Amino acid sequence: MKACVILPTKNEEESISYMIDEIKKLSLPIIIIDENSTDKTIEIAKSNGITVYQREGNGKGAGVMSAIKIAEKHGYGVIVLIDCDATYSPTYIPELLKYFPENDMVIGSRNIKSVRLLHRIPNMIHTQLINILFNANLHDINSGLRAIKISKLKNLLNANGFDIEAQITIKALKHKFKIKEIPIEYNKRLGSSKIRIKDGFVILGRIIKERVIRG
């Protein structure tokens, strides 16, 4: 199955050169889906020969949904989602992809001790809640590194913000995707974090909403 790597960006000039260089070593195509970056993100990407697309709407989720449409249009069967802040090493991508096509989604599960406390506690709450509400046994539902079959995601997503990973995970559970987790290390970020305390509550609300609605 043809795979591509999706990099959602918004002012990532500190990290984007590193991410592009590392992904290029894997000989995988890159789709950069930007949100009106005002720094040198777009300039750096274009200087590396990468086409930059602007997302439809604001927020990480809007970027992911826009990138999925682009990837499908270009004939890719699998997308690899990876954050652009260098916290997830692209060297894990081949490990994720080797579990296709027998799996529908492969998640890079972080060593939770390496996640900063302010993010670690909400992630533990979100993960445990999803496991309870959806009868699962996952370890890192908010991981920003995962590979997914595009065909499985069509018409399932509508989360525009940082709740996109939670929604993808829940939809996968609801629709009985074959899911695999692999352990990964989590690195110190380059640049400033975009996620805020309020986003933890948005993710919590998404989990509860998905439990109530059908589909």
C-alpha cells in the first residue's frame, strides 16, 4: 500500500528542516498541511522541494482532514501522521508501516514518563476513560504518531482541534479497526507547544460526546 507522511504545521521554523531531512531519508512523500504560518515554515519547506498546502479551516484536526483528502486524491492508501515539533522521531515510521496491510491503524505508544507532567496527567485520564467507555486496552490515545488506512477514515472525522487523535482512536474502536500499538520514545520538543490547558477539556468533551453519539 502506498504511504505518505503528513506534517501539520503552524509556525514550525525551529523544527521543520530536521523533520523534512529525517523523513526524506525514508524515501517517503511528504504532505505539509499548514495553518497560515507567519514565520519561515513555508519558506523552509519550499526550499526543500516540498509543496505546502493550506488547510481548510483552523486547528490541527482541520489540517488532518484536509491532508487526508489530498493524500487520497494522490492515490495513497496509508497516511502517517506525525507532529512537526521533533518530539516523535521519524525513524519509527518504517516500524509502523511494516504492520500493514494486516492492521488498519498502528499507533506509536509513548513512554508516558517522558511526557511532561502537565500533558502526562490529562493523557492518562483520556486514555483510561476511553478504555473504560469503549472496552479497550490502549496505552496512549493522544499519540501524535500513527499510521492509518485512508479507506477506513472516510466520512468519520469532524474534530477540528487537538481532539483529532482522540476522535480517530474512538472511531477506530467503534468501527472495529484492527489496531496495533508499538512502543516509542518521546523527545524534547523544538519550538513552543501549541496545546493549551483548555485543549485537555476539549479532548475530554470529545470523548464523552463520542460515547453518546452513534457512528
